[in-house]
Amino acid sequence: MKKKFLSFVLSICLLIPCVFALSACSLTVKEHNCSFKNEWSASQTDHWHACEVEGCKEVANKTEHNWDSGVELSQPTPTTDGVTKYTCLVCDYEKTESISFAELKTVTQAQWQAAFAFDVEDLTMTGETDGEKDAVIKFDGDIVYVYQVHGGSVDEGYYTQEGSKYYYYAVYEDGKCIRQEIDEIQIMDILLIPTLLDSVLSPTFNEFTYDAQTGLYKAETISTNPNASNYEIEFENGKVISISTRVGESDQTMTFNYDEVTLTLPEVTA
């Protein structure tokens, strides 16, 4: 019995230094003054500055990643997914996400209506008739640039409002620029083009059929505009990027670009 008790006491005595050693290590980690690394540590969702002392779990400046708008590595096709790479603007951590062709090209009814509202700061609309460019309209706040082809002649200029008056800056091929005052209705005809498209196409979501092979919404005719046929509309990431129709004997296409537009009024020369 004494031997068993003695063995027990000895085993306890042997454990005591280990316990103190562990306690000392724990105290060393916990009681130091943390100094944090300059480089970022990161997980899939967050980034932070880790303590320089090995084993210390204290962190500083822990926040969620702030992702950029992404870089497209590959476009989706009807049979393969596309890949987009995103980079955190703070710590440079990267992630990739796949997107299917349907996710890129399809919209809900709410997205359809929002797309045709054109609630965007910058917009460039380009028109083609039978494959020939015949119109470009760029919107940049109070300035609208218009390029139009009429029967072989070109009209190019800028519409703008200055105070309570409206002006058109006509630009000629020889570089001459003339400013002329115009009626409000003349500039409204240009400004209301997106609104006109909205009124014609926004209510027609249920009249179109999505073609999974081409990524286009198609309709032979629509109730809001019986004068055109063979409608084909393409979306990308919830925004309309092209509308094609047949009017009479002509095929007409309008494309939409949402990149930043910066317009400057030309210098008046005459």
C-alpha cells in the first residue's frame, strides 16, 4: 500500500513541473505586448494583421474582404461555365467564381424592367441599319453627343442646357463648330429615347422566349410595337446590351455600352 501511495506521489511531483511549464508558456503568450505584422493574413472571407509572437491568437484590423469588380478569365458558353477572378482591394487575396451561360444571359421580370429603365450615369447607344452604323448617342449628365447619318449626310453635334436655355453645338467635317439656341422639345426628343425604349419593351417580358443556345430573348412581334418584327434582345449581367428588330425591309440593331462617358463641349468657331 505504501509503495502504491509513494508511486502516486512521485507521479504527481513529476507532473507539477510540466504544469508550471505549460502555465509559463501560456502566460508568455498572453501577457506580452502584442506587436502586429505589417503583411496581411487572410481567410476566404476576412483579412487581418497577426501578432508577431508565435502562438498568440490576437489579431488587429480584422475586416471582411473588399472585392474589386472582377476580371473575366473566360466567357461562359452554352456548354461550359465561365470564370471570373476577384481580388481584395486591401490585402490582394484572390478568389475565383464560375458563372453559367444562363446566369450571365438570363433575367427575371424585375431585372428586365430595371434594365430598360436605364437608371445609369453613363450610356452609349449605337445604331446600325443593315450592318451599317448610322447613329451614336452618348449621355454624360447635362451633355448629350449625337452622331446621325441621313441619306449619306452626317449630322454631328452636342446638345446641352445652359441656365434656362438649350443649345446645339453643330460640328462640321472641316472642324467648324456653330452654337445655336434650340427649343426644349428638340433636346427632349433625344433625352427621351431611353424612356421610349422603356415604355415599349418593359411591359413585354412575358411575350419573349429565351433561346438557351444563343442567349437571346426572342419574339416574332410584340403588342406595344406592331410595326417591327423578329425581336432579339441580349442581356449580360442584368443589363441589356443589344436589341435587334426588322422594320420593313431593314434589319436594325441598337447596342448599349455602360462604360464611363466624358464629354466636353467643342470650341465655337463661328
